[in-house]
Amino acid sequence: MSPFVRALLLFLLLSCAQSKYIAYNTTSRVVPGKLNVHLVPHTHDDVGWKKTVDQYFVSSNNTIQNELDSIVPALLANKNCKFIYAEQAFFQRWWRDQSEQVQSTVKQLVNSGQLEFINGGMCMHYKATTHYIDMIDQTTLGHRFIKEEFGVTPRIGWQIDTFGHSSVQAYLLGAEVGFDSVFFARIDYQDRAKWKAEKTLEVIFAGAFPENHGPPNNFHYEVNDDWLDDLAIVQDDYNLFDYSVLERVNEFVSAAISQDGQVDALYSTPSIYTDAKHAYNDQWPLKTGNFLRYADKINVYWTGYFTSRAALKGYVRMLSGYYLAARQLEFLTGRKKLGPNTDSLADALTIAQHHDAVTGTERQHVADDYTKRLSASYIEIVSEDASVQDSSGRAVQSQLLPIMNVTLGIRNYYTLITRVYKKKEHVEVEFTVGPIPIDDNIGKEVVTQIRTTINNNKTFYIDSNGCDFLKRPLQELEDGNVLLRLAHLYEIGEDKDLSVMANVELKKLFPDKKINRMVELNLFANQEKADMLKRRLVWKVEGSPEGANPVSGGPVDPIELAVELAPMEIRTFVLNFGS
């Protein structure tokens, strides 16, 4: 959760720049037959937590702006050094302020592999209280920028501080986008201990960190960190009294020598590490399900964020639906380069998906800042002349009415809303807890219990990131093309009639437009799907696990332009329409 540069394993053991007195052999290579220690300098820059996004970027103490300014000269000083950067919300802001010369230098560092964009989203989104469409949108925004500016596509997922991990993240925002691996931290302490003892911390679900996202003991680099007050830091300024680089290096060298010369250390990236693991050609165990709920130690469960700051969660979800509708209307009416458009709302929503935003784990003034950004980006459009048309463009009799809710207030700080829709087999129950009185400075826990006469044999189902709901985003891009995503509503075996292959005929979907060109992309719309499937690494799975090769729709009929969707499949296309 810290916004500063952290270390992982032995990351950042040595400064990227050469010491004034000691020259080290930092050639980046994997030596076969040795224990290769991959040193991966990386960031973990929270897009809001204890401070707002703006405060983290420009504040006087350890600013992210200074962090990014320091990366370029450090990489130029040592051609073997590597660095990875994750949070596009900060990088893009920094990038826009750079001169053409600095931008050219950064592009060279990216092309050489010294600087690598990891994960590629605007933030490191959370996975339990976010909707899958929001997860896709915020990552797509970052990936398309990276593709347009640098001509590269991130190939590694990076989720090192989210409080548990969903199955949707693994299959939908991992394999379906072309990631070759996903690195994550924060799994339940019992799972971590068991897997570590069995040496199975790396599985097909994802690659897990041995601890949380922080550095190992004796390799802390941050001064005045809340958690490190009693720990000595690695001090790399030889003019200061507590200079400790030689001590730390000697400890590492002594440990390496004790291994009979079988240890090799190299500056690396997760991509280099992934390629090295893939080259072993081993089989890997398959993890199914998810990593929720999460506890980092005994009796310390991270579950409050499922309901904390319910008003912010509701506001994010409401504006997410509004943004979805606004993009489609923007396409139908024509996107405006000047004047109001959906860009500002997109930026505000992407930041709100951060794992310290929609979760509610941020400080109050930071929560206020997220809300302010969302409110400022929302443009309300009210028209009494609204009309509804069918697929052929004929007007359908309609009436504009407000949504009617049945609301029940309980004990002044608990509100329950129940919605029943005509001819529907389900009921929507929405409840809000708060504001809880805290004037007496005594913490309170509100427990809700729902009783029902339904005989379900103590079995119930929950969705994963809202993947039980159908969305069909349509968005006009800057180049005049249109981004289209189609999703199947049902799971395999969920319904005897509807859990089957579905067909969407695009000619009927767009009856008044001529489709000149149609290209299928990966989920984040930054590369053609066919190219992604060719480049993506194929991992061997132990045994023959069920579901290892999910069913997917076939090729698009070039004449009929019919798209086939398998249950729970999402397919992404870029369309070009004729005049």
C-alpha cells in the first residue's frame, strides 16, 4: 500500500548506478545450472491512499514525479540495469510534461528492454468490489496509450497489493489479454505457508510472491515508513554515518559463496523471469477458485472493505453504468473533439478502481477527492423528448418514468432497498450501512442477517466481479473506429436452453451502417487476437484438469459478419464504418 519504490526478494540490492568505489559485474544473463537470483527494481505507487493522487505526485516528500525523474539517468548510467513501471495514471501525467528529448530517450530505454511497462493499467485495480467491465476499461485505457506511444504490449500481470484475488482476474484479465504470467502478493497466510513448504508457490492460476509486496528483512529502503521504525534501512549515501551498502553486499556475497559458487545474480524483469521458468518445460499445478477471503495473519481478516464506504461504492457503480450508456450515445451522435465528452469521466472512473479507492481503505480526505473527481466529470442529460426505437429503426411506444424503490430505514443508519421487476424471476436487494455514529469514539460493528424460507440446502452462489451480468460496451475511438465488446450472459450448464453458443449478426445490430473492416482484438484492444495467440506462452498443466481449455466461439463469418459466443465468453472488435 506504500506509494514509494519497494523491493521484492533481493530487488534493488545494489544501486542501479555504479558505486563510487566499487564496480560490480551486473551483466544481465541467466546462467544454466546455477541458482539465478533475479533482482527486479519496481514501483508500487498507490493512486491514492494516505494522500490524494495529486499529493502523491507533487508533494514535497518522496514525490512520484521525482521518482520518475530519477529513473531515466539511473538506467542510462548502467546499461545492464532494469526497471519496471506499473501505474499508468502517474506515468502518463509525467510523460505529458516531458520534452521531446526526454521522451525520445525513454522510448529508447523501452525498446532496449531496460524499462518495461508491467500490468499496464491506469491503476492496480481491486478484484472483489469492482465490476469486470470497470476492470477491463481501466486497463484498456492504459494499454492503448502504451501501444500508441511505444508500440509495445505488456505481457505480464502485476497485482502485488490487492487484498485477495478473484478467478475473473486469472482467466479474463490474464489469459484472455495475452499475459504470459501474473505476479501477485497478499494471499492468505495459511495458503502461503503451505505452498511455501511444498514449493508450489507458482501455479497456473498465477505466480505468487513468497510474502506481501514489501522487501525481505534487512533490505528496506524507506525512511520514516510507518512499519519500519525499528528496522535499519539500506543507506546508499557513503557520506552518511549509517552507510550500509557494503555490509548488505557482503552479507549477500557470503551467502552466495556458501552455496559453492552456484549463485548468479542479475538485474531482471518479470518477463525475463517468466521466460526462464517457461524454458524449464515443466508441468505446473492448476489452482481453481479464488483467493478470497484474505487473512495476513491469525485472526486478522481483510473483509471490511466489502462494505466500507458504501456510498462511494454505489456512486462508482452508478457512474460506471452511466459511462457505459454515454459512450454508446456518443457513438450514435458523433464524438466531439471539443466540448463535453466521456474522457474526463473515464479518467475519474479508472482511478476509482484502485485497490485503495473503491475498497474504502483510503483516508477520508482521499475518499472525498475520488468523489469530487467523479462528480466533476458527470454531465447529466435530461430530455423529455426521449424516444425508443427497435432494431429496424421504427419508433416504439414508450414512456419516461422514474425508478420506484421500496425503501426501509432501520435504526437511522441502515437502509434497505428492494426492487421487484415485472415478469422477472429474481429480486434485487440493495442495502446501505451508514453513516455510523462515531461521536463517542467507540468503534461499532453492524451485522446484517437475511432470513428466507427458500429451501436451498445451505447452498448459495455469488458473482465474481459482476460476471453474471451482461454488458455490451460500444465506444468511438479517436481515429474514427469503433470499439465493440460482446459478452455471453450464461455459464455452461446454467440454463438448459440458454447456456449454448449464441450468434450476434452485426449487420442487424447496425442496420443503417456499412461495416468496411472488422478486426478481432484481445480483451484490452491493444493487439490483434490472432497475433496474441501466436505469441502467448503455453504452459504445461499437471494431469488433465477440467476446464484447462475453455470453449470459445469460432471465426467470424466474413460475409454475414456473425459473431459466435460461447457461454461466459467476451469478444472484442474494432469496426470501421463507411460513410
